[in-house]
Amino acid sequence: MSGIIITQIYWVNKAYDVQEKETNDRIVIAMSSVVQSIMEINADSSVVEPVKQVTSNFYVANINDTLHPYLLKTLLKDEFTASNLRSDFEYGIYDCFNDSIVFGGKVSFRDDGTSDPAQEIKFQKRFDKDGHYFGIYYPSKQQMILGQMDFWLFSSAMLIIIIFIFVYAIFIILRQKRLSEVKTDFINNMTHELKTPISTISISSQVLLQSNIHEDPKRLHRFAEIVSNENNRLKLQVDKVLQIATLNPQSLELKYEEIDMHQLIQNAAVSNQLLAQEEDGNLDLNLKASSFRVKGDRVHLTNILYNLMDNALKYCEGSPSITVSSRNKGKWFLFELSDNGIGIPQKYQSQVFDQFFRVPKGNQHDVKGFGLGLYYVKTIVDSHKGKISLTSSVGKGSTFTIQLPIQ
């Protein structure tokens, strides 16, 4: 694609140069015809070098005598029309003694030319010459040349469209590939998560089917309790998947009320502080926000706090150290949760909030989950018109920052 683009740019530039040379030649020929007509009118048979291109859009023509400006305008318009040069230009008649414009006007191919030409001229070009001369100036010569390159502009537009379609197709293919990888990873995680309770229930059921199990009531009760617990665990996992998989931000119903976020954070921290202490870690609070009341759904906001704290505990290889802080930023309430966990590689940080996505670890399933927790967190934050961001470094930990509008 890069080669095609570079080739197209090269040929468009070449075509532009050719078209510009052709246009210059046609302008010079048209002006030479004007000079010839003036000399015939003045009955002048002398030989002069009639036309010179001073700059890319300024041309001068030498004559041996003065001429009437309206005659010049008429001759210019007729000759340029005959040469199919229908782009507006300005002209000026110069005094050969002081090299100044004595008359200037504009030739327009879009009106009847009745306007006062002396008020229209904008250019003040000079050409150091002793004889009489007039000049023309194209203020929009580039647009005129481009207007004559219909084929090249059309082909370039088609190429841009083809490139856009190609890039879009590649984007769709890569997106489908990523979704396929996420789906495969989700199925692997689901299989692992569901196989454990099913295996436990199967083993316990075999024990309960033994003919002498009734002779040991305590053993019978223990295995029956295992079956019940594992069944509840299995049901919880399935319900969690079904609930979050069908979570739709557009149809999500929230029960709004005024919430003290500091109180909510403190309540969520109580049970998680105990879990952190069991791992010889700590969970500290540093709540410094002066405005901490928001309008939101208490249940869902509590859930996102538990989700973030639970992740900070799960994804830590040593003693967890978690800090939850709060502050204000304008009309926003911000709270940050920082941990010393394993961190998230930079290339996956933009995907961790996607549904079912988990950072690839091959076939390792040392941490349980379906890749739905952070998707749920982002969905709830978005539903509260808030923002969530992540900064993370592998081996050093992660920081999740959530902004919610202050009530």
C-alpha cells in the first residue's frame, strides 16, 4: 500500500508539472497573440521579444506604444477564451518612465465585466524594463491547473477510497482475530472454573452412593454438605457469567440516591482489610476529598469497590499492600486504588476493560475468573457518567483512578 501511494503521488506530481508547462505555453501564446493584434492596430512592424514569464503566475508582454486599457482587456479576454483559459486573472499597464502601474483591472469569465476594474487589482508586481509593457497575474493559478487534472484527481480519490476500504477490512480482520482469541481464552477459563466443582460433586456423589455410608452419619453429612457447597458455587459462577454477559449500559437500570463515598469506601475496606492481613499485607485509606457526595446506585458502586479490591488481593504474588485515596478535581470526586501486584503489560492496558478479556498467561489458571470484573466496573462507571483510567507497570503494581461527578 505504501508503494502504491508513493507511486500515485509521484505520477500526480509529474502530471501537475506537465499540465503547468502546458498552461504556461498556452498563456504565453495567448499573450503573444494579444501583442500581435496590438501591433497590427498600431501599424507597428518592429520585432520585439513579446512575452516573458517572470514568476510562476506573473507574465509580462513588451509593446512599442501605449494602449487603451479597455482595448487590452477585450483582446486579453478574447484570446484567453479562444485558448480555453477561463480562470480569472488580473492585468496591469505600466508606465515605461517610472515603472509603475498606470492602470489595472481584473478579467473575469463569470460576469459581464461591467464592474470598475481599477478597484479590483490586487497585485503590485514590477518588471524593470525601459519600454512599454503590460502584465497579467494569476492569483489562483494552482486551482486552475488542478481543475484541468480531472482524471488524476478522480484516480487519486478512488485510490483513497480503496485504501480506506482496505484498512477497514484489515481492522475488521484483526478485531475478529482478537475476539476469537478472547473467546478461546474465555472457554478455557470457563472450563477450568466449572470443572473443579463438578469433579468435587462427582467424587462426593460416589461416596454418598456407597452402601455403608449410612452407618457413618457424620461422614454422610460432611459429603452432603460438600455437594451442597459446590453446587452453590457452581450456580454462583453460572449466574455471574449470565448476569454480566447480558449487562447492557443502555438498558441498565440504576437506583439513584445520594451516597457518601467515603463511608462506602470504608465499609468495603473492612472485610478486605481482614483478607489482606491474612496474607501478611495491609489495606490503607487516605481519604482527603472535601466533597465526597455523589448521586448513584449504592449496590453497583459497592460492587465496583469490591471488584477492584478483590483484584488487588488476587493479583499479588507476595504480601499485598493496597492504598485507597480520594481527592477532588474541579466538579469531580476522584478515588484511586493502588496496589503492589504483578502489574499489567502496556500492550494489554487498553483491553483489560473489554468483556471476557484476560491478560494471556498460556494455559495457567492460577487466578480464577472470566475476565468480566473490570468490564463490569467500566460499565457501571460509564453509566454514572464517570471516567476510569489505569496506570500500571509490570512487577510494580497498578493504579485504577475513577472519577465521579459530585452531587
